Amino acid sequence: MATNALRSLWAEPRPTNAPGLGPRDWALVSVLICWSVVEAVLRQNLAPRPLLLLEVLAVLGPLLWRRTHPLVAVAVSFGTLTIVDIVRILTGSQGALLNSSIAVLILAYALFRWGSGREAASGLGVILLWPAVITTLGADSASLAEVVAGYAFFLFAAALGTAIRYRTKIRIRDIDHAKAREREQLARDLHDTVAHHVSGIAIQAQAGRAIADSHPERAIEALAIIEDAATRTLTELRAIVGVLRATQDTEFAPQPGVAEVEQLATDGRTRPCVKVTLFGEFDDLSPAVGAAIYRLAQECITNARRHARHATQVTVAVTGDADQVRLTIEDDGSAAGGRAPAGYGLVGMRERASLLGGTFHAGPAAERGWRVEAVLPRTGTPR
């Protein structure tokens, strides 16, 4: 068990989302430069200036590529610092180094946050070599407690980097799972709609064949209905192509649509009270879009009931125009609620809207409460 765990850690690849060099990195280096200059001017009994300059370069330079090349940054920084201390010992130089060198803890953090398993293991050996050299060769007269504290600082930085790395990894995995569940639900809705259309086609074909001899004109009408249903079915099938779904049992029944959104309204006895308003045309709306509007409204109302503190009313408005359908949901809850929905409901709703070629936005309302707005094209063309 332990051997497998170590092998897994050793084979751990680098995270794929490492950010590049940005303004914050330059700001960090600038602050450390100012710290080093002020310390060099004000402090007494420092090591010779050439050694201090080499120390500053060893600390500040590698910080700029600590995410993209964490092992190289650690090796250059800690290797140079080790050489500086060896030179101090061999030459008998008096004086201390700058306290700004504590910034090397950032490199220890970055090694375990952005490096691979092999890089982390190799870099840790380089990191722990520096205090060992100082202690063994006597560059500083440090007590046992101070030595232990030095190792503890580096190990804490490494543990912090590891913890944040795996926390981010778990969050990304949970977001991917939430998106996958939403894709599965959308595919299930589309599947049920297609099954309903195919059932209608089969019934109309049987009826047309039964009356073809006695009422040919009615058989032609049945063929027209079959053609229309087949066209709708092909549209829904194209939607299913872009959506993966797991194999599950489904009910061959029409999915709820915009018309069913009105059923989410409640009377004044239930808190918060839900008011629904429909405006516009929804006759030729894609069944996938209608089902999505219903699911989004249902999820938002559930979130409002769970997380909107002191909310008395939830307003649901669905507006359909020539090209798109807009869903707007607002509540009058307290802004102090923080509104952090459990799980990844917002992630799933945004994924569903995106799959249908629409947009989704959620955030605090202008005055108070929470506002959700989704805009979907009437055809529901997946991306």
C-alpha cells in the first residue's frame, strides 16, 4: 500500500493550468528589491556587499519562473545560497545575510504547487541541503530549536503548496463531474423528446395504412404529420450528437417545457412566494430549449429557497421573441447571505445553457437579493 502511494506521488504530473509571468510577479520582485535595499542601508554587521548582491540575485531571479520551471528555480536559488554560505565559511567573512532571503519559502511552496512528483522529491533534497550545510559547517551559531524551526518553515511551505494543489485538483474534478451530470441530464431530456416524436410517427404511420384504401385523403394528411414529426426528430437527434450520456433507464414521455414553468408558481402561504410571468411566443420553441428553461427555473427556485436569507418573493419571467428566449429570476433575499449555493449548481446551469448555444449569468441584484439570467436561442443549437 505504502509503496503504491509513493509510486503514485513520484509519477504525479505537473498541473496543466499553471499561470504565466504576470504583473503580480513583477510587483512581488519589486517589493523584495525595496526590502533588500532598505535592509542593506539600515542594518549593521552585514556580510560583504558582493555576497549580499549574489544572495539577492539568487532569491529574486528564480521567482520569475517558479511556476513554469519550479525545480530549476529551486536548484538555482538554494544552490547559490549554499555556495554563498560555503564561501563565507572558507573566507572567514563576518556578518549576516539579508532577512529578505526568507522569500525562498515561496520557491518551496511553488515547487510542490506546480512541480511534478519527481521534481518535488528532487527539489526537496536541494532545499533541505542548505540549512544542513549552515548547521554542519557552522556558518551561524544556531541552537537546536532554531534549526528545527528552520526545517519546519520549509516543510510547512511545501505542505501548503501540496494542500492547495490537491484542493484545486479536487475542485476541477468536481466541476467536471457537475458538467458531465448536466450533459447527461440534457441528453436524457433530448432522448425522451425524440422517443416521444418517434412514437407519434409510428402511430400516424399505422393509422395512415389502416385508412389508405377507404380514405386516401386522410392518409395524405397522416403523411404530412409524419413528415413534420420526422423533421423535428432529426433536429433533436442532431442535438444529441454533441452530448454524451450514460446508459440509464428513461421514461418515454414528453419533457416539461415553458408551459410547465407556470406550475412552479406558489400561493402567498408558501415562503418565499414564487411568481411566474410568461410573455411572447413559445409555439415553435425547440423542446430541448423548453426543457432547459424549466430545469433552470426549477433549480434557481430551489437555490433561492435554500440560500436566500429573509427572502419573501421569487420572481420568474420568461420572454420569447423571434430569435431567443430569456429567463430572468430574482429574489429579495438579504445580501448578507453570502449566496454560495451548495455543490456546483451554477456550474451545471451554465453548462446546460452553453450546450444549447446560450448564455448564463448569476450574481447579486442591483438593490438586494440574487439575479439569474439565461438567454437561449429558440432552435437550441448545441456548440
